[in-house]
Amino acid sequence: MGIEEKAGNLGIVTTTLETVVNWGRTNAMWPLLFGLACCAIEMMGAQASNYDLSRFGMELNRASPRQADLMIVAGRVSRKMAPVVRRLYDQMPEPKWVIAMGDCAACGGIFNNYAIVQGVDEVVPVDVYVAGCPPRPEALIDGIMMLHQKVMREKINGKKEAPIRIEHPLMQVK
Amino acid sequence: MAEPITVPTPQQIIEPALAGRTETMVLNMGPHHPSTHGVLRLVLELDGEVVVNVAPDVGYLHTGIEKTMESKTYQKAVVLTDRMDYLAPLSNNLCYALAVEKLLDVEIPERAQIARVLLTELQRLSSHLVWLGTHALDLAAMSVFLYAFREREQILDIFELVSGARMMTSYFRIGGLAYDLPADFIPTVEQFLAIMPSRIDEYEDLLTANPLWLERTVGVGVIDAQSAIALGLTGANLRATGVAYDVRKAMPYSGYETYSFEIPIGKNGDIYDRYRVRIAEMRQSVKIVQQATERLRELGPGPVVTPNRKVAPPPKREITESMESLIHHFKLWTEGFKPPRGDAYVSIESPRGILGCYVVSDGSPKPWRVHFRAPSFINLQSLAHMAKGRLVADLVALIASLDPVLGEVDR
Amino acid sequence: MDNQTVLAALRAQLGKEILAVSEFRGDLSVTLTPAGYLAAAQLLRDDPELAYTFLENLCGVDYLGRKPRFEVVAHLTSMRHRHRVCLKVGCDEPNPAVPSLTPLFPTANYQERETFDLLGITFTGHPSLTRILLPDDWIGHPLRKDHPLGDEEIAFSFNQDRIYARKPFARE
């Protein structure tokens, strides 16, 4: 749709391989249907009628990790759950990305105790951190958009960028 | 006398299978499975497609909330209660606040009582909407989910208006509310009340007489009243068996005895009856919210926290004028209040069943022990009893109808 | 049904087993010996006049520094009389054990397993007393008062370099 408008009646588009591959990856990114705790309810909210995540080509949640590109760690990861999260991540095919949704997944949040892993980045490598307890659906959508932009910047040699942190504007220290 | 009720453990199913002593197949379901509503793991013993035995394995979301609360002061521990049953944070707040208030023996102002009832009933509506949406989604009715979340967003907007947060509001504090209700609160709630009854009719149009829905729910997952009580089943699941036990009526709290509402009950104790009971409960909640809104309007503005300065901080303007107020404020936020030694148990009717809170005080500003009687955790025990002899596909409907919230199961 | 009626019924049958009785904010709690605890639960459940058929809550408390150190608390509810009674039973180290209520009330199953898991109290007569919330290979019982909370140092901008240098970040 968009490409015909851009190309006009020329019939030919010149671009780089990187751009085409990355464009393809961003616009059909399938998240893993994987909820842990409170943030999963907001993730459901983001996919439901009001926020409608399918506007960004993200509505197709895959229940099997073998068909998913993106893992949204939505909620707190306990010590008992951590090996399961890692196994799910390992089962996802390359290329794959991870969003740590919410404070608990990002850093343990308010649960600084024996049971909770203090940040899912101890278990799986994270691309985007979304702050909030739980983050609003808008914040999650912002995080996903940020990830899409990050994927667009990816190089064909496979070098990955540093993680992105999305915080509430009031929390940012200038 | 029927066979004795047993609650199997995963090991009891796995070990004989590994030793090769059984003819049946053992299947692992979860902790990552779309229809387990979170991180519930089930170990199934199957004979073909028929469930011979099933054992839930919980603890994948164990958060250590009870231990963490022991290291916080009473006021600070409120935020932890929100995150247990994350579909009904206000019910958790209320239960904990009532337990601590019982220890302290403080009076709550009328306005705060009404606001508590009003908001917990809205919370029940929003929780039941998530249950309805996901239950229908599990049985492949996608559109109900989209409709249910449409109304849920409206309720969350009310919570946001009141407290600034959509889900984790922490709005009920010990001694009353965190702050007063905003000026446009009543009109917003009335707007919502105007549309909600017709929206409930809409859900019923989609499901109640739907042949596919009836096929999957009628006569499935039956439990009788006696076994339900023995297994500690509470909430809509118990009432679907015909037992009219609701804490709001049996041991009223927060002034529920002054509202007129009915307890809907079922007859057969199957999934369909649970569905009917919950839908009827939603209508009753709308009724209670209506009454509470009227009372709030009649009552007019007033205090929303207890005047007891040892429990709740004084209003901000007093602090600049009165030395005592400043001292009270300082003492409350640095040290906290000290309830007398003793223990108190309070139970309320949360959307999932009887939510209890047991608090032990040793006379210090931090609770010695806080225990929550989590309804989801205890309701889950009856899964094996209901699922035996049914198909695997029925199990999916069964889990959804029990409506467990794993955050509360594991705490 | 009021507290005195229940107490009189318990006293009549199990007078010797009752160690202490307290009423706090209108709630009756009765402390019993281990044998009396089981007998009282049975009596309260089976007596048709009392009909405390619903075990609402069961949990344990660690009173470190007190004798006995642990206490198991059970709340029994009579749905007919809309009344609640609290039964308490103490147990001490090195092997804290109390009789299990699971044979009487199947609902006690999970709650006793939870108490065993988090506090290390054994329930004799329980059909399958194993860990429930924590992994099977977990060491210790976290709700005991001598168990640390297990918190980690929180990273702020002034100390994050030091903390992140030690933090075991995952790799692909």
C-alpha cells in the first residue's frame, strides 16, 4: 500500500538490503503470548478495543515461542519462573527481541526480596525497558514503537545496539 | 458416601509414570500456556483425551509479599497488597485496611465508607469483565473480549480520575481514603451507570443462549455444595452450587448491611451456572453503585479519613498552623503508628471469593505477620475434583470459570 | 451463636486441653494442646448445633523468642450461624509439628502445604506434605524470622556503575 504511493508510476524502487529486511521485520513482528502478572493485564488492554495494538501490525500473538519474534516480559519474574523464561527465549528463532515491561521486569520494582529476580536482564538480554507499575498501554505502545525504530537502525552484520530505557517524563533526571 | 476428596500433587502423578507403573499418559500444561491465565502449571494424567487426574503446580509467581510486608510499616505495606490480586487491587486494599483498622479500633467517616463500597463494587465489575472476556476468548468467542474491555476501560478511567492510577490505585488507606474524591466523580460514575445495564444485556445476547457456549459449559465441571464447602470453594463458584453464602450479607463490613442487593445463586454448580451467577452479580454491583452514588450526593462533602491523628495524618493546611499537627505528621511518616499487641482476622467478599487477612501486631510500627487467605489459591484445589473424567478441552473452560488470578495464588 | 456458647461447648468436651482463651475486638480465639486442636476441630465440625463446617483460613506464625516458637492458626466458620472461631496450637523447635486438619477439611491441604513450605511446620497426617510455592530444591523457610529478606542493593545514579559491573547480565 505505502510502497505504491512512494514509487508512483516508476515501478522500481531503489533501496538498501538492510532497509528492506528491517522494514519487513518491524511491520510483521509477532509477540509471544506470554503474560506473567499485572502488566499482562495492561498488555491485554493494549491489544483490546481502545488501544488496538493491531494498528502497528502487532495483533498476532503467537502461543508458541517457535513462531514469535518478540518476547514482552510482562510482570515480575520469580526465581522459580526464571528458568522457564530463559527456555522460552532459547526456543524463539533468530532474530528475536525482548521488551521488559514494567518495573518488576526492569529492575525488580517494589519487590526487593528473596523470591523475585531483580531485573529480567539477568535472565534474557533486553532491548527496551518500559517503566511504570504497571505501564499504561500507551507506554507499552511507545516501547514497541521505540523497538521498531531500533530494528530499523540495525546493521546487516548483526551488531546490536545498547538497550533503550523509556521512563515517565516526570521521572527523567535532566 | 462418595469417595473421599483428594487433592493430588504433581509428584504423585509424575513418579508412578516415570517408574513405568501406569498405562496412562502424563502431559505437562504450562506454566506458559495461553489458557492457564498466567503461569499456572498443570500436570495431567490422560487416558486418551480423558483426564484421569490433574494436579496444579503453583508458585511460578511467588513474590514474597507476606515477608516483604513484615519489613514495611503498616501504611507502606498498602502498596504491596495491590499487586496480589491484580484484577481487584481495591478489594485487597480494603481487606488489609479493615484488618489493621480492627487492630487499631478506629472509626471510619461515612463518606469514606460509601466511597469504599462504591469503588470496590466498580472493581468487582471490572474484574468480572476481564473474567468474561478471557473466559469467552478461551472458548473461541473473540468479540466478547473486545466488548468487555471497552467497558473496563471506562471503569479504569474512573479509577484514574480518583487516584491517578489505572490499576494499582492504593486508594484505600488505613483510616479512610488517600484523599478526597474529585468534584466530577459523581457525574462520571452516573454516565457509566447509564450505559452499563444495557452493555450487560449485550454480553448476554452474545453468550447466554448461544448453542456453542451452552455445548461447552452446561453440565461441565459440576461440583456439589457439600464438596465445594469441604474444598473451601468460595465466591461465585460456591454460589453456583446453590449455597447463598456471601460475606457482604453474612458478616457485613463497610456498611454493606445498609444496601439493598440480592445474592444470585445457581443450582447445578456447573460452568454455565457460574457464568450466570457472575453476570447476575454484575447487575447487583451496578445496583449497589447506584445506591452509593445517591448517598454520596446526599451526604455532601466531608472528611474522608479518621480524625484520630495517631493513625491518619492531619490535613496539609493544619500543618502550617499547628505544632501538634506537624509533630503528628512527622511521627507518622518517620516512625508510623503502633497498634496494640494482638491479632485480627477480617474477611471480605472479593470478586474471586472470600479474601481474608490475618494480621499479628507485636506493638511495633511494623506488622509481625500478615497472612492473606487467597481465594484463588484455595479455589484451585477443587480443579482435580471437577476435571476428573472430562476431556482436556473442558479443562480449559474449567480453569477460566474458576477465575484464578495467579498473582494471588502465589502471593 | 455467640462466643460464650461455643466456648462452653468446647469447655464441656475438652476442658483439659484448653490452654488459653482470649477475646480481642469481639473475636474468640482458643489456644489448645495439639491433641485438643484436632478434637476441637472435629467437635466444631460434627456437632449439628455448632456446624462449623467451613475451614476459612489456616496459617502459621513464627514468634521468635517465645515459647513455643511457632503457632498454627485456624479460623473455622459456621455458615449457618454466621460466626467464626479461631483455634490456635503451638509447636516448638527442633521439629515443629502439629496434627493435620486435612482429613477433616480437604481445603486444609494447600494451606498446610503452604505453611510447611514457608515456615517449616510439619503437619502429621497430611497425605502429601511437599513444597508448593517454592521450588523443590529450595533451602530454608523464608517466612521464619531468622531468614533474611534477601534484598539486593538498589541502583541509583551514584552507585549504578559499581552495581552494574557486578550484576550477572544475561547473554544471547
